[in-house]
Amino acid sequence: MSNSSIKSKTALLRNGETQKGNGYPEANDYSARILETMQTGVVFFNTEQIISGINNLACEDLQIPRDPSGHKITDIISIIHQEKDIFPELIARLKSSETDMEKLPIDTLIRSLETKVQFFASGCIMQLETGRYLLAFRNTMDEVTHEHLLSMILARTKIFPWFFDLKRNKMLIDAHWFSYLGIPAGDCEITIEKFFSREIGRVHPNERDMLADALQKQLSEKEIPDSFSYRLQRGDGSWEWFSEQSMYLSKTNDGSPYRIVGVCHSIQEHKNTEDKLRAARNKAQESDRLKSAFLANMSHEIRTPLNAIVGFSNLIAGGIVDLDTEEARDYSALISKNCNYLLTLVSDVLDLSCIESDTMTFKFTIYPLTRLLTEIYQKYENRIPQEVQFNLLLPTDNVEIETDAVRLRQVIEHLLDNAAKFTVKGHIDIGYALSDHGEKIYVFVADTGCGIPSDQYKKVFERFYKINSFVQGAGLGLSVCKTIVEGLGGTINVYSQLKEGSRFSVILPLNRLHK
């Protein structure tokens, strides 16, 4: 009950007939009955602070087992605010000021000195016209407890309550709403027009009309729409998804809404989960598609070299071809070539399996890069077509690099296999160079082959992608290379021009500290 209500009702005491009894020396029977029905504890006392009357509710709240009339109020009750008894201060202010009422400050405790009971209370001390005093209080312990519990819950969640008073055209927003969005604290009580104004302007343009229509339905059509979602702009400019739900708190006699209460809560985590699930589903679908294409391609890629191996081997084994002839040597070379291709293909498939299962391992050691490229060069000297010049380009200083030499060798050999496959004339170069600051190594394989269209630079590193479907290969090599290089802490890129050639560069840290 408000202080104004207390004041209006106790006015009956001032003008009522004075009589003894009922514990209210200032009250007639009528006003005494009113005081007993008030949801407020009432204590009367005189200028000497002697209690002259108390209602039942006050006794119940204080848990006083007997009538304290005749006792000094300061022996029965203390009024605590900020760990200080303010009762004497309130009385002194009443005596010295023109006002006849002093409100109890917020978070005031009333304590029973006899029973040690204490509770939060709102109320006031009034000076009656008879020169007596009245203490009126309402036990707000449950309200304060619920308010603090709700505040704790809301502070640890992403739920924000609001209500809208249609008669005043005012919308009250939870203050926590501002801090959560990371925006300056604003007026918590605003009009609907201001909520949608540029001054607030937090609703995403795509949902602004929808949200306004939903609120308009609540206001004019007397219906509460189902929950709906919209985006609000955070202080950093990002957008966050919220869900809205509301209900009528009360209605007027004609059925029109009087007050609407609602909550909005962040559903961004749900949206993020949905996006992740959608991405995972798309990835799975794409993976299935690629694997189907891979299996279809693999059946051809495996069968072709196997047919060559089996066919030429049968010719030699059957004695159809003399082993000492040039023809037999050519057949043997073809068998060896197709065997090497199958080994490479199987190796790529195994590497792909390791990549997908996240079991690819790396063993880092210090290794001389000149030695590594020289060994690779010597291995490929006889594999490069005779019409193509094969060059090893090394710096003067021998550089040592911290890397997995086996994996790096695998990458360079993949790049050389590709260069040899697409280069029929000109030259193929392998080498490396040190960056200007000496922190990175650039290992390159360059050729004068057919080249790659600029719009396919990124695609060549995708799994199962083939520039030329007529050229032997499963489209795995460059994808595996990219994964290995990234595992080594580096990057791989390509620069190419159609009909002029390509240059693949593997950029690696000289040591892992520079990664």
C-alpha cells in the first residue's frame, strides 16, 4: 500500500472521536476497523516514544507475542538503514521540518529487538495533528527476495523483460538490455515511436515492419501473435537474433488491452547451431557427391594402368616379345611407369584417408634444403621428357630448414609430376630462395606447360578437381599438397598463364619460431 493511501486512511483518525479501547486511543470504532483491514503494520506512539497502539498485522510481522503498549518503541523496534538505526534521525527531522511525514528509505530493515526478527520494509513515520506519531510499514521481504533472485537470474541469462502501458503509450525496457547489447544506457521508459526511431534504431531493417505489425496487432486488434524472431544491432555493429513473446496482463471493460508484458531473449546460439548443422549437412552432401565422383573416377584411373601392366607383362611372360629387343625394353618401361602411377595413386588415397581422419602426422627435424632438392632433381632427371630442359636453381648458401623432410619431398615430387604431365617443350625449374628478412623459404616448381586459367587458381587445390579430364590423374595431388604444406606451417600458391606455363610456390617458415 502506498504512502498516500496510508495518509488518506489515517486522516480518519485525526477527525474521529477519541475513545479508549481496541488499542487505538486516537480512533473511533470505524477507523479502528479500517486499520485492522489495512495490509500495513501500524504503530502509534507519543512524543515520549511510548507505544499507545498497534494493529494485528504489525504484531504478526514483528512476531510480538504480547501487546507492547506502554513500552518505549525504541525498546521494541529499530529501523535500520545502511547498518545504522535511523529512527531517532527520522523523529528529529519530523520535529524540525514543516512536513508531517518522513518516508523510510529504500532497503530499510525493521528489526524486532525482542524476537530478533527483521525484514525489509517500505512505509513512513507520520506526525498526527494530536501531537502523536504513527509508524506505518509494509513487509516487503518476499518482494525484495524475489526481485533479487530475478535480477540474479536475468543477469546470468539473455532474457529481457518489458511491459507496455497502452493508456500512457509507454514501454518499459529492462536496463540490462542496454548493457547486454553493449550500447550506452538510455531511457528505460520510452514510446513505441521512439523504439522504432533512428535514435534507438536497433531493429534490423528486414524485420522492422514485421515487428511493428506484430505490436500493432497487440494494440489494435486485441490479439497476441505467436512468438516471432528479429535481429537487434549490438554496439559493435553486429546483429544478434532475438525471440519475442508477450501476453496481456489486464484488459479494460470493453475488452481492449490495458497493459502488455513480454520477454525477449537471445537465440543467437540456436541460430549459430542451426548454421553449423546446415553447413555440416551441406559439407556431408558435398563430400558424398565428391566421393561418388571419386569412386567413379578411381575405377577408371586404376583399371587403365592395371590393364597396361597386365597386358605388357603377359606379352613378355608369354615369350611373344624377345626380352633382348627394343620393344621389350619399351614394354618394361611402360610397366614401370604405370606401376609408379599406381603407387602414387594409392599414396594419395592413403594420405586423403589420413587427412579426413585427422591422423596425418609430422616429424620436424633440421634438414639442409639444398641436399633435399638435389636428391629430388637427381631422381627426376630421367623422368622428365627429353624435349624438356630440367633445371635446378639453388642459392649460393646452403640453407637448413626445420621441417618434415619426407612430407616436403612428397609435395615437391607431386608438383614435379604435374609439371612433367603438362609440359611437352620448354623447361621445368625447381629451386628455392630466402626471403628478404631471412624468415621464410620460397620453394618453387616452374614450367612452360599449358597453364591454368586465372579463375581456376583456387579450384586446382580442391579435392578431385581436374583441369583436363583427359589427362591421367584422380585430382588428389594438389589437394594433398595443400594440406601437407599447411601442416608444415606454410602456404602454397600458384601463378599461371594459359599456354605459357605455371609457377607453384611453397612458402615455409625457416624455423617453427617464425611460424
